[in-house]
Amino acid sequence: MNIMELRDATDSGTKPVVLRLSDGQAIKVPHSDYISFPPEGSVTESILVYKAAPERGFSIVDSKAVVAVEREA
């Protein structure tokens, strides 16, 4: 997916989504505040996904590796 597609797909407000990656990984995004995109016009295709408590840290994800975005109920 490209950055604009990901922005649109993850703009769910307070509803969590799961990013499905080409290598089989699933990365949960609990809220749209937990994902960070590069500025518009940037050449980078990487996004940052922060982990929710009690976990710590973040994942750097190449947007091209995202094959699907699933909304959780």
C-alpha cells in the first residue's frame, strides 16, 4: 500500500485496526494516535507504529509491506 492509502485506511478515530504484512505479521494499531506517517511530499515510505501499554516501543514498517488493513469490532 502507499502512504495515502494507509492514511485513509487507518483514519478510524478510536477504532483499532490491524496491519497485515506480506511476511505474515499482524501489527495492531489501537488508535489512530498510535501511527505516525512521514510528512506529505516526503520520499520515505516508512511508517511508525507505537505499541500500547503495557508493551513499550515501536515498529518501523515499510508501507509497501502492508497488504491489508483490517478494522476490529
